[in-house]
Amino acid sequence: MTTIGFATIGQSPRDDLVPYLVGRLSKEVHVLEGGILDDLSQAEMAELDDGGRGLHMVTRLRDGGSARLAYVKALPRMQQVVDRLVTDGADLIVILCGADWSAIHAPVPVVNPGKLFPNLVQALAGRSKLGVIKPSAGQVGHTVSQYRDQLGLDVAVTSAFPYDDGARQAARSAALDLKDEGVEMVWMTCVGMDDGMKEAVRGELQRPTILARSILARVVDELVA
């Protein structure tokens, strides 16, 4: 039986996400989880934020709240999480964040959404106008640069925060923003975005909509099936 180590930038367990992923696998697996923010105090978590300057990420906490982390401060802690999961017996590491984790090293395969997702979406979008939904408004500028300048896509970017009770309404508002831009396909980038948010987007746009957690589940299934 394959042992999967799920590594989150937040706190483990990710009860909002890991059961969804495991439930879509065609074989039974053993699950390990670890998080960058596990066992940190509120003050220690705050030290991993830099006020939103530079590349940053948002994540769900164990109590249903959320936190923001600077990528440069999270990276060494992610390596520590991965190291622990491998020591505990993980045969496969799945990082539960859409940032690029190419700097992470492990003696087992690592699923890196930050490399997987953009290349897949680039291939699917082709010359269509792509609407991109990020979890944080502060990520929009970086994403425009990434998808337009680096990937060569015709793109419109907006945001919808997934970690509170207003997630579906936020998704609906984001869809209306993208509707005004005339997008032909939508990419919901954050693994924290769920099927309810996707339904809200499709209900407004009636356009093909790609959900990050769905893609991640299918890729992991290919590796363990």
C-alpha cells in the first residue's frame, strides 16, 4: 500500500481537502500529514508574514481560520515538513499549495502543483482567453505577469477568498468580473477552492472551469493506481 505524505502550508490535518483527494483515488492508501504551521503560536505564525510584500500565500488553519505566509519564509519550513514525512515512511509527497516548490528535495517523488498546474492550464487554454481566480487579491499582479509574460496567455485575473463562509459569494463575484472580460475558460488555482465555488463560477459564466483540487486528485491517482 502506498503511503502518501500530504504537506500543507497551513496546519494539519487538512480535513477540508485531504479526504476529498483520497476519496477520488482508485486504490486504498495510507495517509500522513504535516504542516508548516503545526505547533506554532499565533506570534510565530505572524513572523512568517511580511505584510504581503513579494510572493505570498494564504492557507486554512485547523480551527477554520486563515493565515498569510511569505513564500521565502515558508520554503525552509516546507523542506522540514517534507523531511519529516519521508522519515515517517511516505512513498510519495503531495504539496497542497499551488506555489512552485522546485527547491524542495526528497528521495521520493514530489507532486509540485506550482510546476504542474501552469503548464497543464497553458496547454488546455491555448489561444482562448483565460480567466484566473486566485485566493488573494494581493496575488493578482504576480499572476498576471506569470501567465501573460511567462506563459504567453491572454489572461484576466481576479480573486475569491476560499476560507470563510462567504466563499461561494466571492466565487460568484469573481465570475462576474471575468464575465466582463469575456473569458472563454476559467482556472481556479487554489486547492482550497471547492466544488461549491466551482458551481458558483459555472453558474454565472457557463464556461469550462478547471478546479485545482480536481486536477491534483487525478494526478495523484495516476501515481498510485
